[in-house]
Amino acid sequence: MATADEIRQLAATLANLADKIAEREREQPREPERAMPERLLLTVEEAAQYLGVGRTLMYDLIRNGQIASVQINTLRRVSRNAVDEYAARVISQQNAA
């Protein structure tokens, strides 16, 4: 059975290791945000990111026919053009009002 002194020494060693790990994590540069892929068709999540909205809103826009999408087997994809056209329509409608 470990003595109280041994337990204190182990706790101090663990605290030192935790400090070193935290320091190392602070020093490491963060991964840059993933660049938008240069693909013609985007996943719904990528299209939402491209437009700057949430995934749920993007699914609503697709479901309501405001943004066109295609289905490839079981995958739903959105063209960059469809997102650009939607954004242009929204901008045009709001500027006209």
C-alpha cells in the first residue's frame, strides 16, 4: 500500500505533467480552418458554410425549393452556382424593397 508521502509525490508529478502538456498545447499553432473545397458540388454542410448559415436552415432552403440540389445515390449535393444564385436573389429582393 502506498504511503501518504508517495501519494503526494505522485500527485505532484501528475500536476507537473499536466502543466507541461497544457504549455505544449498553447505553444502549438492551431490548425487553420479548412479551406473551402474547389469542387462543383458541395455537401449540404459545406453549402451551409459557404452561404454562412446553419445546416438546418440549408436543409429548409433545399426542402422549400429555394436552393436547388441533386441526389447522387443516397447523397444530397448542392452546386456552388445554386448557392450563388440564391444569394443574388436574396440581395436583389432586399435591395428592391
